[in-house]
Amino acid sequence: MDTVFKLPGSSYKELIKIIQGYATCSKSKRGTAVQLSELSQGTGISRTIISRNNGFLVQVGLVTEGSKKNATDLCQELASAYLNNIADEIKRIWRLIVEKDAFLTRMLSYVETQEKVERSDFVDHIVHYSGVTRSNNSKSGAATIIDIFKIAGFAEEHDGKISVNQTELLNLQLEESEAADTDVEESNTHLQLDHLNSVAEKNNICADGNFFVQAYTCEAGKEAKIIIPTDATQDDLLMIRDMFLLLMKRKYKLPDDQ
């Protein structure tokens, strides 16, 4: 396979212990990169086991790259959530990690198309499509991925069968759709503002994105201003025009034909 997804090399519980270890060591060293020996001593987990989890932790953005590694802000947040047993925060962070990774979302899509998958079959599927060598460690890592899906709320397990949580996936799809709509709306808004600003410049009008400001310096030296919201409707503009004309006639006694 062209690309390889580096699976965890431990059980879910051991992976969390490593994540907490990175966060603790990085914090105690005030952001200085952590050596493998230091992390091993701090967690009581062998350097070999930590090493076979580092690839996964790096690619999902929990630790930095390099021979010496450091916990990212996301890792610190996740470790803190586990330390304080904040289930909603743990779920939120794992959701964020899963949503941003193409391989993980593809594995969820596979379960969705199958409706239900035997856990052992799903483990084999994850190992095969990850591109890593099949071994007890990779199978353990695939099982950890399933546990992460469950913690994130994307998957459920009943009688040894894995299925997707349709409600959570629907919410995810709605979030993605709303985000896409927001991007389009913001893009359209920028185009509209660019157009308004272009018109404003041609007519000596100042537009700040919320208001049009038309300024005129009177013969006495004082400045007169007309301020109109950029989102004013046609009816609003007609009312403003009528109000202005009425003001001119009553206050300044301009004749009707002016």
C-alpha cells in the first residue's frame, strides 16, 4: 500500500497511560522535549512499548515529531480530562481526532455500510487497510482504535458486534454541512462587501462592513453625515428617504419642488 496508518501498539488503557505520561513529563519540564528513558521511568512502561505507540500519537497530533518528543496542547487537554474524569471532554477530544483523520473516518464508513461487523472481523479489516504488518501488536492496536470509536460515541458494541451510532454520525454530518454552509455564506458575504466597498469608493462613501457613511462638509466648515446600515432593505431605504425629505421641508423649510 502507498500509505500506512500507524496503529497504536498497546491496549486502550495502556495508550492512555502513555498519553498521560507525556503530558506530565512535558509539563514538569516546562515544554522541553521528553526523552524516551524519562517517559519510561515516569510511567513504568518499557521503552519498547512506548516506541511502538509513538507513530500513532504523532500522526493524530498528540505528541510532536523527533527523537525527543513533547506533548501537544491537545495531549495536555486530553490527559487533563482523563485525570479529572471529565467524560464529555474526553469524548469531544477523541471525536475531534477521529473527524480530522481520513483513515479513521473511512473505517467508520465501512461499518456503516455493513450495518454490523463482528469485532474480530473489524480488527482484521483495520489491520489490513492500515498497511502495517499483521501481528499481535497490530491487532491490539486495531482493537484500541475500536475502543476509541466507542469512547468518541461513533460506535457501539453489542454481543461482540460493532455498529455505528447513527445519531452521532448524523450529528457529525449536520455539523459538517453547517460548517460548509457557513464557509459559503462567509464567502458570499465577503464578495458582497467587496462590491459595496467598490461602489462606495466610486461615490465618495465610506463603508466599514456594517454601515455606509456619506459625509459632506458644509460652507460653515461643519460636517454633515448620513449613516445607513449596509443590510438595510429596500423598504428601509424608502422610509429613510421619505424621512429625510420630510425633515428638509419641515426643519429647513425647503419648497416641495426641491
